[in-house]
Amino acid sequence: MYGTAPVSTERAQQMRDASTRPEGSIGTSGKPLTGGRVSGYEHNRRLLGPQLTMEAYRKAERNPAVAAGWGVMRSLALSARWDVTAASDSPTAQACAEHVRRNLGIGRARSPLGRSWERMLAEFLTPQLRGFGWWELTTREVDGVWYTLPLWRDPGSVYQWVTDADEQLVGIVQQANWLSRSAEIPISRVLYLARDAEGTNFEGVGLLRSIEPLTRDQTETLQAMMAAVKRWALGTPDVALDKRAFMEAHPGASDEDFRAEANRWDGLLAKYMSFERNRFVRETWVTLGKFGGDLASQPGFDAAINLQNRLILTAFLAQFLQLGAAGSGGSYSLGQVQADVAVQAAENMLEATRDELNTSLIPRMVRWGVGDVSDDDLPTLTFSGLRAPLWVQHLDKLPTIFSSLATPQTAVEDELLRELGFGADAVDRTPAERLRGVAGRPPSGTVPPGPAVIRSTP
């Protein structure tokens, strides 16, 4: 049972002693893999295991609100400008950066592998939606240079996660009933990206985890709405047959003849409901009627569907797309605030993807293509342009900022320029020069040179 476990003073001092460097783990993640499969994280039985999860997620991705929400986030992310920054000005660092630039097709470089950077980036972003993704890394030789090619692998084809004694991922077993064979791929040849993958939950927690139940509810709502539309838009035909009148009009007719007449009208009404007939010619013993047919009588599905759409879009931080819809009020300023939040979320998503690629992909790409280089020469992926720099928003205030703010330290001015979005560094000046505002001017006592041209009046 959970509780406290008091220890002696001597034991407490030993437990606090950090003078010895730990060389191995004592505990576990608390969520051990079961047969190489993630367990203990997911309570929904429909989403247990990558195969069931990806099947459900792909159905959810076809929902219009999901397509709109993810489309907004992905479009924002793909609008950023990417570059490869060299670690230094050394020839080795510059060569490494150029190799990565050509390998990925970033900037004006065209990848010899025939794949655009935007297409690869779109793949690298999908783990944010589905929880995780993985690629098998292979190399291709083009004109004597080895380039790294990440090959997409279906997340639903993961059968087992291979871990070491510390529960760190060291490989993936790929197996599924639609594959002809299984394969164990070591982590040295795998690019693995995930969102919120804590402990042994290598499947992560994607945006669709909170959205998928809503899409199922909306599917059932739409099905009920269409059933109501079909039921109430036309109304249900009602026919009454007068048996006495039928018998009088057909002397010698039997009960079988009357039942045949009833069956004939049943077929006619079925064709009417399926839009195969649009008129009837009836006899005097037939009385036609209907019940229903009033669209105002159907339940208010609009409110339920709009609510579901708003909840789905909220999960993507794109609820501003719902402003103006029925049951969803708002203003331009509110929509602008929500749009700014969405841009920030897209930027955070890109930062997470960038950091993982810089850690997991770039080192192998460089060393497989250029050679064994040190970590100090490894380039990094960078992006910009997702949002306008702050100085653009405050363009009218810049003269006041730079004329009234006295920054007696270079570090303070550097921070000010960085926060405003400028890439330039502050000029190193003494505090006295900053306070007097004489930076860049000739020293006092120096006679300035005369004018280059003396204009005379005619």
C-alpha cells in the first residue's frame, strides 16, 4: 500500500550522499514492456497497439474538421524558411553544412535523391499528429558522394519495441498480417520521432488521441442526422385500402386478390421512397396519406455538429476557424489572438522536430557522407520566417526606443536587439560613450575634414 517509509538518520545521510557517481540504474520506468509492446499507458481498448491505433487515426484524419485543423498547423509549419548553419568558418564545418544542404534539398540546393525538403518535412511532422513515426535510414551513392535517404515506415507495422537493460530503445521489429516477412531493424538505422513519449511509451501521445473519440461521435451524429433527413424530408407514405370497395369493384375477387393489391401498393410506395416514382394513379378504394415530412420536426443537429467541430479545432488550437459559425460568436481581435496562439504552437512543433533531427539525423548524415568528423564541426538545422520579427510590429516606435533608452552595457543592448528580432550584434562601446551617444564619432579635439565640394552661388 502507498505510504511513507521512515529511515534512520544514518541511513538518510547515506541516501543523500551524492559523492559517488552512479553508473547504472536501480529502478525501472514503472511501465515495463509486455512482450516488447507498450502497456499500462492506454485505457481505451480500441487504441491498444500501433496497428489498432493507426487504423482508428486514419479514419479520424478523414474528418473535415480534423483535415482543416491539421491543415492549418501543417501549413503554418511548412511556411517557415529553413537553412543549414555551419558550426564555424572552418573548411570542414562549411563542407559538412553544404553536404546536409544538398542531401535534404534545403535552400537553392537540389537534392540528388530527387526528394524535396518540404515533402520530407511534411513526413517529419506527422508524429505530432499520430504520436510517433519512424524511418529506415539507407544511403545512396550519387557521383561518388554518399547521401542519406530516410525511407518512411508505417507506424502500424511496429510489432515489438526492442530495448536494453535501461529500457532505452535499441531497435524495432516490423511485422504485420499484411507483410510477407518480418524484420528487426537496429536503432542505428532508424530515425524515430515521437510526441510526448515518456518512459517506455514509445507510441507517444499524438494530437489525435484526444480528437479520435470526438470524430467517432460526430460520425454517429451525422448518420443520425441523415436518417432524420430521409425520414422527415419526404415523410412516410401511408396508404389505406377499402376492402369492401375493392370487392364491389372486383366481383368474385378473393382475399388473395386483395392481399396482392396491397402488395402492389407496397411496391409502389417503396419506389416512391427510392425516387423511382413521383406520381400515382389510384382507384376509389385507395386513400393516400403521409405522416412526418416537416423538417422543423427534426432534432437540432446543427448545434451538436458545430460543438464537435469547435472541440476538434480547439485541440489543434485552430478554433478561430469556427468564428462566425452558428453558435460560435467572436470578434476580429479574438480571432487574431487565437491565430497568434496557433502560430506559437506551430513554432513549438517545428522546434521539437528540428531538435530531434539535429540530434538523431544530422550526425549520421554527415558522417556517412563526409567522414568521421568531430561534434564541433556538425552543422545544425535552423528555421525562420514563421512570424514577423517584433521590430516589424513596432516599426513606428523604433526611433523612440533607440533614442530614449540608455543601455550602458553591451549585453543589455544585445538582449534588446535579440528580443526585437534583429540579427545584428550590439556595437561594443564604453558606458560613457553610450550615455553621451557619441559612439562612432571622432574623438573629441579631432578636427573634422573639410567638405569635399564647395558650392558657390552664381
